[in-house]
Amino acid sequence: MRKVIGIGETILDIIFEGEQPQRAVVGGSVLNGMISLARLGVPVTFISEVGDDRVGKTVCNFMRENGIDTHLIDCFKGRKSPVSLAFLGADKSAEYVFHTDYPAERLQMPFPEINCDDIFVFGSFYAINPSYRRRFTEFLEYARKQGALLYYDPNFRPSHKGDMDFLRRAVAENCHYASIVRGSNEDFQCLYNKANMKEVYENIIKPCCENFLTTHGSEGVHIYTARFEAHFPSRPLTPVSTIGAGDNFNAGIVYGIMKYGVKNQDIPNLSEGDWAKIIRCGIDLSAEVCCSYSNYISPDFAERYPKSN
């Protein structure tokens, strides 16, 4: 059976509104989408790291309760699990403060089982961290060698700025591995100081990966491929929180790829109509998450959604 393998950070998000904590939820940019996919019945394995504290146990139990295979979660002895403080602004977007306690040696778990046309999802700073960059690229090499469809979301934030030359090179390398690159317009403004996404595609992404999705919040989704470009509107809504919106857009794209039986070799030949169906899944899941403080779709929505399409 075709499956999804995600790799990324696990974190406990404490969400603040008006300087007051509202809720604590299990998070992580890739993990948020993995929870939603698992709730939709997709087989999911997640590769990550936690500390051997109460937060780590809570995170792992939550993943298992939602059907995620956690046998490749590395538990660091004597370390604390990552926590983030997410402060919601007036537009319901979040500003983050991160607290981490990682050891020097990381990503020492074995490679996962990957079969041809499984989907390997990666992104955020976890995918470009210089502390273990060489080991991370070994995972990408392995996934590509096994014939996986690689889906990459840079998910780059202002707090990640450092050695920008190194980080831009790492993003470019990741794009070379990817079958699909998806990012928000803010990601690329932070990375390259460019607001024109067509220019970003032509000069930066296309030489590495020909399939590029950009999300623009309420202004919708744009796709660039070697054959066409197109725009798809967002669904009108009043958000409660936008935390997890992009992560669940990714989950929806992956779900659509699996729902419509799209394999890695099919990606270059997808028509605008094919992409419209897949992108609709991304918009649907993203819109659902924006209507709550949760980082993932609700179990009720997950039960209804496959029947509504």
C-alpha cells in the first residue's frame, strides 16, 4: 500500500492571544500535515526527535493515538522536548518564540522503508539546519533512490535568518531533490527579498524543480509548471488562527495526489484541470484548520471529507 513518510520537528505549541495562553497543541510544520493525513486514513510514518520528558511522552502518545507510525522517533535521554510560544496578531497570523534542548548528535535513526511512489514530505528549518545537513541529505538521496515522490515546503521564517548564503544553498539543494516545491509568498520574500513569485520561479525554482506552488493567504494559490501557470482563489472565511494553514494545504495536496492516483512520473504531464482537483483538496484542508485553534483537521471533518468528494 502506498504511504507517506514525513520528516521534521515535533513541538508543543502554546498559543497566545492578547498575551494570554489559549491552548497547547502538538505541532511541527510537517507533523501538522501528517496528523491530518493520518486522520484521513492515509498510512503515515514520521521521523523526528523528542526529549525523554513529559512533553515528549505526550507528543508521541498523541501521534500513536492518531495512527502515525512512531518507530523512527528518536528520544534523547536527559533532554527536554521542544516548545514554541505562538503569539497571534490581529490578522490571526503567529509570531513564534522557540525553546529547544537538542544534543550535538542528531538524525541517527535508520532510514525508513520507502517504496516506489511513496510520498516523502520535508521542509522548514529542520530541512536546512547546518547542524546535521549532511545526514539530512542522506535521507533525501535515499528517498529519491527508492523512487519516492518528494514534496518540499521551505516554510522559511524571519527567525531562521543566519548565514543566508548557506541557507539559500541548502534550499536550492532541497529543491533539486523535490518533485514539487510549495511555499508561501512570505517564505520567498524572507529568503530572497523578492515579491514577484513568477520571477522567483523562473530564476530560482525552475532550474531545480519545474513544479512550484505558491500560497498567498486570502489571495489564493498560484501554480507554475513548465507547461502553464494558473491561479486558484481561496475560500472566503474569517480565521480563528492561521497556525497550520500552510501545513494542511500541503496535507491536502498530498491527499489529492494519492486520491487521484498521481505517481511521480505523472507530475510533469498533469493538466491545469488535474492540478485544479488536487489544489482544491489543499484549499479545503487549509480552510478547515483556519476555523479553529487546532493545527490539523478535526476527526469529524476527516470522517466527512472523503465522502464529500
